[in-house]
Amino acid sequence: MILRQFLHTDPVAASYLLGCGGKSAGAVVDPVGDIAPYLAAAEATGMRILYVIDTHLHADHLSTGRALADAAGAQYVLHAGAAASYAFKGVQHGDVLELGNVAIRVMHTPGHTPEHISLLVTDRTRSEDPWFILTGHTLMVGDLGRTELATSAEAGARDLFQSVQALKALPDWLEVLPGAYSGSVCGRSLSGKPTSTIGFEKRHNRAFRVEDEAAFVQMMVADIPPPPPGAAQIRAVNAGQLAAAE
């Protein structure tokens, strides 16, 4: 297993390169900014990038996912329900992306956005058990991502509640690698520590602990953090529905 975490500060976000060094097969998740560091890291670890995955259509930054996929000769991956106007590899809940001895199982975890996915990663050279999960902006360390782009904030929160129940069913020892950390506009009480476990979040993440759906919805729609400036336009660009400003 090869795993590299890239922490960004403008915007505050986390990206990942992961894969199988033995079979030279890798993927990049939620790339931000210049694509050169991802290409250089893949080359340094001897991996060919097969997939570039965005966990959702981002609204806080312009994704470089498609540019990286083009440069690497990789497939660009989104949830099949993403409202994007360009061609991409659409994945559904339960689909598996193979990277040699590493497997990425897709979990559809809507709520932050309707098309949001999380990625459950297994290294078969170690175990058939999953090792960690990339949770994007659904579950972060200390909080959950705010709801966006639903018919109502309440509808988004109900979707998020169901996603949280699916994540809680995962093993407590499973490592959580989120798409953002403290300073991001996508959550309210985010930690500066950019990793955790399912079990630790069950014990110490206030939003993740709520078991009653009505109470959860009420909490998630109260004091929702404002979207970043130009969020709708950024998401439209990332969906291919609007040209990026020069």
C-alpha cells in the first residue's frame, strides 16, 4: 500500500494519492491546485495513476481532477448521479475500483451534496478487512459537512443522517481520512488533526453521535455555515456547466 496525504491551506482541503506499489496502480482523490505534485509523487512511488476521483462536485475550489486525469491518462470518476455535462466514469454504491492488491469500494454518502461518495480502501496484502475510508466532506474530524444543494436544508440533513448511519456501521478501528480539516468553510467544529477513526468520532464528534433523526436534522439546519464566495459558480464550473473565468 502506498498512501500520501496532501494538505492544502488555500483552500483548506486534503487530497490523497493511494494505490499498490507492487502492481504500479494508483488513484488520486480530490486533487486541488497544481497537478504537478501528484504526478511527481506517482512517479516517485512507481505508480501509474489509473483513476482520479472527486468525492463530489466541489463548491469551495476549482477541481483539477479532469486536468490531472488527462495528463496521467487516467479515468475521471464521479458518482453516476453527478449532474456533470462532460463524460466521466460513473460509479454506484458498492462498485469496486481495483488497484492491484488495493481495492476501493464506493459508498454513496449523500447529504453534503447529492452525489457525494466515500471510499472504503482495503489492502489485500494485509487483510481482507478495510483499512481506512476517505470520507470527503461527509464525515470530518470533529464535525460533519454542511448540507448543500438539496430541495431544502432539511432534505439534505435527512440524507446526511442516513449516510451517517451507514458510516457508524463500519468497524470502530477503521481510520478516517477526510477531505478537509480546521479552517475549511465546509464544517463548523473541525479539528486541526486531519485523521481519526470511526470509533473516536463516535465518542467525541457531537454531530456524529446524535441517534434521533429529528434532533439530527434540527441540529444540522441550525447555524449552517455560509457557503464560500461564488460557491454556485464554482460548482457550475466543476460540473462543466460554466466556463472558468480567465
